[in-house]
Amino acid sequence: MIHIGPQDFVFILTGSGVSAESGIPTFRGAGGLWRNYRIEEVASPHAWARDPRLVWDFYSMRRSVAASAKPNRAHLALADLEGRLADRLFLCTQNVDNLHEQAGSRHVVHMHGELFKSRCDSCQRPPFADDSGYEAPVQIPRCECGGRIRPHMCWFGEVPYDLDRIFAELNRCTVFAAVGTSGVVEPAASFVAHVRGRARTYSVGPEKPANALSFDECIQGTAVEVLPNLFSVAI
Ligand code: OAD
């Protein structure tokens, strides 16, 4: 159990493992998305330039899977924790689904983007809500400026979102917990090393992450098994 006292600031980093028990596949491991798709063909600026229909096929498929998913008890536990800690909790997710929001989390930073948003690949129009499925042979949707509408995703080779805010929160946290993430994708994989020595650090998942040596404690179990009883809060 992780004890949270009145002076603590908690940083939670979630990865695809937190949504696995809601039926959304992870990226690596058995059944993982990157077993069936090549990253460079569907999730990179190069892929978008070469074959935008294939890219939209991939994200349309992911929209359709995520559209029917419901939050699980791990998402609910984190929403409950936010209810108790308010702005002493910072929830940063690598996930692009909206299951944290559906569970009731009000302040979620999606460092890799959001599946149900799109944006223009040319102009500065802000990302907008979009749950359409753009499957081949449909034309690539166009912005008023003439640019092409792309998924609001951080692709490989692009810079994750909100890093200034994320590092400010890493600098003030006293408790850091990574849930359901393999610890291989940067920069999220190095967050634990950034806070090490200043914060108590935990990982949660059925397997040890690749960066396990950086954590004080690796708690073994699925997100749904562990999260509901993980935190004790003394306000
Ligand atoms: P990965 O697929 O790399 O890792 C998933 C992690 O979740 C593994 O450590 C699993 O052991 C763990 N896991 C599986 N089932 C779980 C469960 N029920 N409860 C808890 N943990 C479980 O996914 P991420 O670490 O999220 O980036 O991947 C990071 C980034 O790589 C993604 O955001 C995505 C991907 O390429 C982009 O698309 C930019």
C-alpha cells in the first residue's frame, strides 16, 4: 500500500496496461498492437506522407475498439483518488483513449494525444473533437485551409505534448507511480529516473517494466487487482 500524507504530491503515469482489462489492446507483448502493425507504416510522419489512408484505417479501427470500451476499476480508483487529493494529484497518461475521463478524472494530461480528436496537418487550428471512422477508400478529410485532417496523435519522431507542465509536476511530486507501462518508450520511461531520490517510486503491472531497477518497489498484479486498494490517504 502507498501511504499519502498531507504534504504529498502524487504523480501517476499510466500506460496501455491500465486499459487492457477494458478490452483495449496494449502495444507490446502477446496480442499487442505492434505485433500486427508496423509502427513506421501507421504511426509516423513518414507514414502520413506516404499513405494517409492506411494511417486513417489504423486509427479508425482503434476508434471503433475504444468507442465500446468502458472504464475499469483501476480507472475508477484513480478518479476517486483525484476526488480526495484534488490538485495534489497529477494524472499523466500515455493512453489515447478517454477511459480516465469516462471514469470521472477531470484533469488528465494526454502526452501522446487523444484518439477522439483530430487536427489539421497544415494550419494552427486547435485540435477538435472527432469520432469519425475514415476508412479506405474514403477521401482524406480536408481542413478549410486545404490541409489534411490527421489524428491528434504524437507519432514516432514527434514531440509529446505538455512536457513543460509534466516536468514541473515531476519536479514537485513526492510520490510517483507508473501503472501498466512497459518502461521502454521515451521520454515517459525516464520520468522515474528524473524523480528518483526525491520521491517514493512504484510501478504496477503483471510484469516488471524494462526500467524496473529505477523504482523503489515493483508491485506485481494487474491494474484492476492492485489499484482499488493501493492508496491510503491521510488528509
Ligand atoms: P506497452 O504495450 O509497451 O506495455 C504495456 C504494459 O502493460 C506492459 O508492461 C504489460 O506488462 C502491462 N500490462 C498488461 N496488462 C496489464 C494489466 N491488466 N494491468 C496492468 N498492466 C498490464 O504499452 P505502453 O507502455 O503504454 O506510444 O506503451 C507506451 C507507448 O508505446 C504508447 O503510448 C504508444 C506505444 O508505441 C505512441 O503511440 C506514441
